[in-house]
Amino acid sequence: MNMSSTAAVAVVAIGLVFLTFAGQCSGALEVGFYQGKCGRFVDVEGIVAGVVKTKFFRDRTIAAALIRMQFHDCFVNGCDASILLDGSTSEKTAPPNLSVRGFDIIDTAKTAVESVCRGVVSCADIIAIATREAVYLSGGGRYNVQTGRRDGLISLAANVDLPAPSISVPDSVAAFARKGLNMTDMVHLLGGHTVGVAHCFLFQDRLYNFQNTGKPDPDMNVALLESLRRICPQNSAGTNATNLDQNPQSSFIVDNSFYKEIIARRGILQIDQELALDPITQATVTALANNSTNSFATKFGQAMVKLGAVEVLTGSQGEIRRSCRAVNKPGFLTFN
């Protein structure tokens, strides 16, 4: 697809608004938005959930993949599914997105939904629903998502400006604040690192030449340092990977183990480790480590849906894509 010739409207962010379990909604989004829009007996969220469940039991790593996809989509211009668009200069081609995966899951879910409800369900909503299902299957809370988003029309690598793994806590707080998210939201969202892996090149400097000192990061647990040096030899390509949650019993489970690990100075990424040490975030991290997993699951769900509340595209804005990988051709009708 030639992005310069097909793009017509600047991307406006799309998102979720958190629904408390008491039941509040915000803006034009709502829980159960698709009920009745595809026929009385069509359960859109159930169709997406079935696709995710089938994939999950073959590959548990999809939870981390989908959490990452939603974050990378939402944090650029909002949850508009622009990360799904193909193109030589699309968001997919930006360096931070080259390892984003899970596109096949969204494609499969979109095909399944389109077969019973053509031109109604947005790709942006499918990302949100699919991610929620993967979190739930991984032991997290089953938080409510509001739907009714529409898809953006532009996807440009030049727009991708994500916080780097080496960002400081104050700079990270500022980056999240620009999206309307506070410090607590940030700590909860980075708790998504309870699952997933990091490749060596993202933290190799911490092992050998931290901040150009010629020495390792003094805040890293010595046993972890020795273990990671075996995985990530000095001057290697950095393509090997390790779990972000170093507790082997918990590395595929959405729980609060991640916070316990970083308190023990076993964080992999620099920003993760600094969360446990910086006075700005230390108390929040400690509370999450000491509270129950259920408490974290609730807070993580709240943070995930609050992330999606940024700059919502609804109504006649954007479109409902027929394919998640390309904007619609002129003349394609949508019905919601």
C-alpha cells in the first residue's frame, strides 16, 4: 500500500475508557457497544475471545505480544489500530515495532467477525478485546472494555515516539503525562512486564558499560548479572532474550511477581529497575509487591483501559476497516 496516496485524514487517537465494576461509561464508548448491531445472537466479544483462546493454548506468549501491541498502538497516536496497517513507511517499520507480533491473531479475529457482521467492528476494538482475553487467560483480571472505537487512516513510522528502555523515571512520568496518564498509571502499565521477554540489545549496556562507566549497573543483583552475561556475551549481536519477570514460576502469569523481582534488584530493563529505586515510584512499587495478585490484576486492568481513553475516535471519525492491514477503498460502507 502506498501510504502517501491512500492517507486522507490525520490519525486521531482512539481508546478505551475504564468502566468501574460499579458501571460507569465515558464519552461515546460503552460496554457492549456491539450488542444488537450484528443480530440478536451474534456475540462479537465472544467471537474474538474464541480466536484468542485457541491461539493461547498453543502459544502462551501471545499475552505479552498483545499487551505490547496495544501499548505500542495506543501510545503513539491513541488506540486507532494504525500499528496494523501495512506499508513501506507505516508504524510497523519503526525500529521499536519491528519485533511487535500478534498481527495474525487480529487478522483471524477480524475475518471471523466480518463473516457474521460485515463492516461494523473496528480493528481498534478487536485489539482491545483480544488483549483483555489474553490477560485473563494468563491469570489476570477480566476487566470490562468499552467499545465503539473507529480505525485511523494514517500510519507513519515517523510518528512512533515510544519511551526507551533506558528512560529515567522523571522523564517516563513526563512522557505518560503527555498522554493524560499519571505516575500510578505508569507503574501499573509497566507491570505488563510481568510477562514477556527482552532482547539483550535492550539492556546489554547494563551488563558491561553502564552509562559509559566501563562497569556494570551497580543496581543489578550480582547473581542476575552473572546469569545475564552468559545469555548476552559482550559484543554479541544482542539477539538472545530473557524473561522480564525473572521468577521462573511466574514468567507467563499476569501477577505482581514483577514488582517483587525489581525490589530484589532483578529488573531487566533500566526503567523497570529504577521504578523500585526512585523516590517518585518506590512507594507504589512496594505497595504492589506487598498486596495480593488480585489487587494488581484489578489495577492493571484499570490502567490498560485508561490508556485507551486518550483522544477517542468515534462517530463519523476514521472508518471501520474491512481489512486491518489496509485502509478501505473508496465506496466501502460501514454501518455503526
